[in-house]
Amino acid sequence: MLLPHARVAGSGGAILASARSLPDDSLEADERAAARQLRDVRARVKAARAAISANAGAEVILRRDWVKAAQFYAKFGIMKAEFLRGVAASIFARPMESGRENLVFERI
């Protein structure tokens, strides 16, 4: 089965899909999903920072005990770098190529 906007090239039958193989609605949906995911991660970082601010001495514990720090970051579903530096919008600019999906193992 051929994809929309795909063509068969040469006698080998290789399929060359054009860059416009996704409809505009799909691209817009991807952009909306990336924006929603960015807002979600930023909200989790903000909540984690608020939790640290509310508890005296919590910042010292995060710096000294890496196990508790890892549990804390996992609880909020964020990475240490996101907590310390914030979340850059460029991470979600290209959802498929950002590499963020592969960073899940670094959260623990």
C-alpha cells in the first residue's frame, strides 16, 4: 500500500515519500501537542520549585543525597537540568527529533 504523496522510483520499486506526506491538520496537531507538553513540563518544574521553597532545608538535602534527589525529580517527572535551568521551548520545537523521549532513563 502506498502512502499519500508517495511515488515509486525506478524499476527497484523504492518508495520516495514527499515532505508533504502529512496533512496540514496533522502538523498543526503536532504543534499543539508540543505546546501542551511544554506547558505541562514547565508547570511540573514550577511545582517542584515551590515544593522546595516551602520546605526549609530541602535544597540542602537535594544537593547532598543523590538518591533522595532522584526520587524527588522522579516524583515530579522532571530532570535535574530542567529543575535547575528551566525548560527551553526548543526542546519541543520538533517533537519527533528532540531526543527528549530518550531521556526518560536519566530521570531516575
